[in-house]
Amino acid sequence: MASSDTSPPAEPDDQQSDSYDRKCIFCKIVNREMDTELLHHDEEISCFRDIRPGAPHHYLVVPTKHVGNCKSLRKEHIPLVEKLLETGKAILQKNNVTDFSDVRFGFHWPPFHSVVHLHLHVLAPASQMGFMSRLIFRPDSYWFITADQLLQRLNSME
């Protein structure tokens, strides 16, 4: 697992338009154009803290290359979603969170998202989330889908 590596940022240009969106704040973060600590960064996946934490541990795990929202995903994206989940669990373990029964892993369902770059919310312990966070990150709602629910949805696609 690579974390906080010191390699230079990728040079964004028009030829990277399919993997980098100049207007996307998460693309800027993973390309080190913003002053945000990367807890994990490799060619596929990056992770950083949410700026408005909903729990003591609230991380965003994103594809390093620009990928749209979870509604745009297809069956071929299953390995990517699994890798996001795997990375989120590894970051939690690195931060001494081992009780995964008290963790919320999920995605905001469009149009209920603020950044159109696929991002997994990792919140722990879920039991310590405040009222608003419990509402915003509520499973089985119109606006939030758990990682497991997304994987089931993708697996059921033709």
C-alpha cells in the first residue's frame, strides 16, 4: 500500500481529459494541486479526510483517475468499487479501527452529491455519528447507497 508518497503531481493537460477533469476538486486533490493530505495514493486509488467529518473517522476513497458518479457505473466497474472498499478498510485498520460492524461504507446517489467524481464515504464509528450525519448517510434512503448495495446493483446488470 502506497501512502503519502512524494512523487511529483501528474501534469494535467487536454490529452488526459478522460482521466482528469480540471474543474473537479477531487482530481485536483489527487494530483496534489490542493493542500490536502493524501492518506493513500497509487495509480488506481487515493484517500483523504472529508472536510466536513460526519464521524471521528471520515475518509473519502476515490479513483485516482476521474470516474463519474456511482449511477454511471457498469458491471465492469465492480473491481474498482471492491478496491475502493478494500482501501477504505485498510485506512481504518491503519488508524486502529477494527470493528467493521460499526462502520458505514457508501456513496451518495445522484443527484444528492456535491462532487461528480466517484467517492466512497468511510465513516467510523457509525454509532458516534451525529443526528445530521445519520440523516445524510442513511442507508436505504433515496440519497445514499451502501457499498454492498452498489455491488449488488452492479452484479445484477447484464
